[in-house]
Amino acid sequence: MTLSRTLVASSIIAALGGLLFGFDTVVISGAEQRLEAIFAPCAGLSLNWAKFWHGFLMASALIGTVIGSVAVGKPCDWYGRRSMMFWIAWLFLLSSLGCALAWDWYSFVAFRFLGGLGIGGASVVTPMYIAEIAPAKWRGRLVALTQFNTVLGILLAYLSNYIIVTMKLGDAEWRWMFGVCAVPAVVYFLLLFNAPRSPRWLMAQGREEEARHVLQRIGVDSAAGGIEAEINAIRGSIDLEHHSLREPFFQTKYATPIFMAFAIAAFNQLSGINAVLYYSRRIFESAGFSASAGLLNSVGLGLVILVFTMVAMTLIDSVGRKKLMLIGSLGYILSLSATAWAFYTQRISDNSFTQLGSRTVLVGLLCFIASHAIGQGAVIWVFIGEIFPNRLRARGQAFGSFVHWTFAAVISLTFPLIAEQSGANAFAFYAVCMIGQLLWVALKMPETKGIPLETIQKQLGIE
């Protein structure tokens, strides 16, 4: 089948939530050292307590993501995927403007928390919406648009931070870093009016004619039987006569997808990806790079993750999810181990490295980001969106996002404390965790490429 304009446009519009997700997540990396200096509620405390409260500021958005990812599940079922995306756009707008105008530590943390609610919601709703409008043949690549836009947002955030620093804006510099996110938030909100509702959500609400109309607009695979076959498949999978949308989530019959969602989400953050994204400038400076070089290296990380995400998008529906995860796992282990080695053996003083050590850290982190983009980054939201049945997909996506952001918050909160003692220990720990991921992928993770959502449900033994 050929892709309809409505399907492509709707997928791109929804994926803009991923761009805001990525931008808002890492924009703080350029300002985190400045924020530590100007927001000092920890004055007079010991070094460890001061580092703890700075870690809390850095993790405040992630605490919001944990709540947002859980809170968005039921409203998605009640009001629809598109309706929730409108609210998410408002949260991003309020957060960006609020952080730019923050007057003290508490107001800044509060507005970052609002942004976290938007990030958590976007991580659930965006891939779920695209998975529900996309035909099986194209689902991996279309859902991967979310990850593409997420990493594009990461690159734009790093690049925006670097440009703002070169403008020499003085004390207002960090405020501009956060304020610029308001522009894409407004664009996202306005474009959402052109996106249709999810046909699977409409069917779950008993609005079959509307669902049929949406399927006519976005197109279906005629080789699979056309619109009526699609309607029947969705109706059978939802099976409202035998299963309630409000049935308990944690049941033995759903143990397999719940375990798989937990595993892939937990391993995603146990790689240390958010520690690298949030503290990239600090990590590079501790490895002997100047402040400006640290920011420029961060732009390099954003560029690498974008390029390798594009590579992953071309491979995810041909090579498959599992093989990409295997490749990414091996890359994680090698790159994290090399970075840990550099911090263990090549460090001369707190911010001084041998030339070999500095280069090893740079190359190691570039390879680490590439490994993430080709594996976990491209696969996680596609995979979680595929393994739950239609009637549980919103809550399943919310559960996976909850696990993901809970581990992200823990990693981001603890990294300053661990890195203050030894950056090597942090990277060594992440490398060991990725050995665990490699074993899980090789032994337990199923392949879902090219399989209709309703068929995946049957293969996992869910009636």
C-alpha cells in the first residue's frame, strides 16, 4: 500500500510532541551549572546535601514525567488521544515561559515539574496515537518518527544553548534557553486541529461510523482485506462484550507484556542515557574540555543521535526490533566500558585528563549515543505500543512510561552524588546493567516487526 497524505501528516503532527519532549528534557543541560550557582537553597549545607538538592532540581521535570505518564492513561481512554495532545501542548508552553520567568528555586522547580507532566504525557500518547493509525507494514517507521523528533529536539536544544551562549546575553542567558521552547509548543497546538482521532479509540467508544470515516481518510492495506476487515479486527480485539476497558491492569493473563514493558523501560535508563543527556557539559568539562568545547561536544552528541536515529528508522521494519536491540546492547557495553576506563586510569586531577583520556571520553560517549539511537532509542516506544492489546494499550503505554521515567529520575538524581566521588563508578555500573539487557534481549524479547497489533495480542496468549 502507499502512504496517504493524511496518514503521513497526522503522524508528523503527533510526532511534534516528541520534539518538545526531547527539547524540554535536555535544554537544562546548558544551564545546569548556572542554575546551581544562582539557586542556592542549600547554602551552609555539606557538599553532599548541596549536590542532592541540585540533583533534585535537575530531576524535578523527571518527577513530573513519572506522574504525567501514569495520569495520562485513563484520560486517554476517556477523552481520546488527540484531546490529551492539546493539553500536553499547553503544559509545554506554560513550563517554558514559567522557567524563563522563574523568580526563585521553588518557582523554577514547579514550572519544570509542569514540563515533566507534558514530557510524561507525550511519551505515552504520541507513540500510542501513531501506532493506532498506522498499518502494520509501516507502523515501526511511523512510530519511530516520535523518536526521530525527540532526538531532533535534543539536537535543537543543544544547538540553541550553544547559539545563546555565543550571543553573550549575560545573566538572562539561561532564561532564553528555556523560553525559546514556547514557539514549537504553540505550533504543535495549532497543527493538532488537522489530525483525526484514533480509529481504535473511536471503536472502543462505540463510534464505528466515525472510525470508518477516519480509516477512509488515512487509508488501509487493501491486501489485508480493506476497511471492513480492519473494522472487524479492531472490534474483535477490543471485544467489549467480554472485556471492560476498566478491567484491572495487573492480571496474570497480562503478565508477559507487563514484564516486557518493565524490562525494556528499566534497561533504557539503566544505560545512563539521561545522565549523559542532562550532564553532558559537566561530564566533558570534567574530562578536560573547556566550557565552550563542552557545549560544542554536546551539539556533537545531538547530531550523532539524530543521524543514527535516521538509520534506525530505515532498518526497524526490515531488520527488526530485536536485532537492533542486540546491536545497541553490544555498543552500550563497549562504549561505557571505554569511558569508565578513561575515568579510572587517565584522570590527572578533578578537571584534568591525559589527551588520550579526553579523546576516549569523547569517542566513548559519541559511540554510546549512537548505540542508544540504533537500539533502545528507536525501539522502546514502538515495542511497548505493540505488545499490549487495544483495550489496555493506553494503560500499558502509561505503565512503560512510568517505569522509564521513574528510573530516569533516580539516575538523574543520583548522578551528581556518584560523579562527585568517581565518574568511573557511574559508567562502570551502567556497563554492567547493559550486560543484563543483552541477556534479556537474546533470551526473552520477541520480534514484532510487520505483525498486526491484533495478531501480536494472540501470539502473546491474550484472548
